[in-house]
Amino acid sequence: MVTSKKNLLLLLKIAVGGVLLYVLYREVNQGHAILSAFRSANWLDVLICALLLFPNFFIQYYKWRYLLRTNTTAW
């Protein structure tokens, strides 16, 4: 019973996300501009950004772990 409820909730989330993406794409109505931007992108810059993204996640993780580990109050 609980598993079917979780599956239904997951399906509902996916459906809502899909509808929101469709509405956003339809309202922006610049699909050709998005494709043009991807075609003219400097792929070396995109690769560098993608490679720096993962170390940034780890740095943020350790930063928040350190900040939340302390037992002092901020005020």
C-alpha cells in the first residue's frame, strides 16, 4: 500500500514537472533561439564549467558540514 502511494506521488511529480516545462517552453516561444545558443556555444568553455561544477559540489558540502557541525549560536 505504501509503495503504490509512493509510486503515485512520484508519477504526479513527474507529470507536474512535465506540464510546467511544456508551459514554460510554450510561453517563452523561443525554441529556435535556445537551439541557436547551443550551436554557437564555445564548447571548451562549457567543458571547463562542467568540470569545475563537481569540485564545487564537494567544496560546498564540506563548507556546510563545517558550519553546521559547530555548536555555537550565530546570534
